Amino acid sequence: MNDIDNGVITVEIFGHRYPIRSKLDPSYVEELARYVDIKMQTAAERSEAADSIHTAILAALNIADDFYRCRDAKSESGGGIRRRAMEIEAVVDRAISVSGPLD
């Protein structure tokens, strides 16, 4: 049951229901909860620990790994874009120097 008027949405993660107060779109909060639930289920399947805290820590580490990989990939592509922009700028500078001023 969701009380969207109060900004509360109830999600289920790893068999437990949690009321989440947020100004974010409820469907987005549900999507985040599904993602965390999948990570928790995966961690539980791959670990012999029956402790939900241990499982949550493993899931959090996996989520942090996802985040870092995404951030690093974005950083690498951003560096490529900057490098390409500088190359284009150099080509434009050479073209201007060969053709003279644009006035």
C-alpha cells in the first residue's frame, strides 16, 4: 500500500516491506527497490551466510562496484570527448591560420 500523497511508497526488499518517504517518482523508487532486491537475492545465492546483514553488505559492495564501473566508464568516455574536442579545435586553428582572419 502506497501513500503517495504523503510521499511514502512501500517497497519490498529481500522479503521485508519498507515504507520509503521520497519526493522521487514512485515508479523510480520501486525500480530502485527491485534492483536492490535482485542484488540481495544474488548475494544470498552466492554466499553461504544466512545472516541478512552479511547479505546486505555483500549486495552493497556489488552495488558500489556497479557504481564505480559506471563512473569510471563515464570518466573514460568524457576524457575521449575532451581529447577529440581538442583535436577538432587544433584543426580549426590550423585552418584559420592557413586561410587568414575571417573578417
